[in-house]
Amino acid sequence: MTDQDPMPFGMHKGKSMANVPDSYLIWIYNRIQIKAESGNNLTKDEAAVLGYIEDFGVENLEIEY
């Protein structure tokens, strides 16, 4: 997944990944992590978004106020 790819789900569905707010990426990252840690299988889209966020670096995301 690249910055130009559309967000595949959620309230920002269709926006390029680069235009999805960091605060939403942090929120969705936490939700996907909880799902994975609970032993639930991730969808292809969830895995792609998780990989995108991890490649960028969660620590590089900023919470916007």
C-alpha cells in the first residue's frame, strides 16, 4: 500500500492514505492490533493498512488536536 492508494474502509474510505488524518491511523492501528492479538484473522484490507502504518512508523504519526 502506498500514499496514493485509497483507504479501503472506515470513515475515510476512498481518501488517499496520505490524506487520512494521523489520529485516525493511530485509532485504526490500535483496533487492528487488538483484533490480531485476540487471535482473530485480519482481512486483506486490514493487513494492508496495518502494514502501511507499520512501514511509515507508528511513532511518526502525530495526534492532531
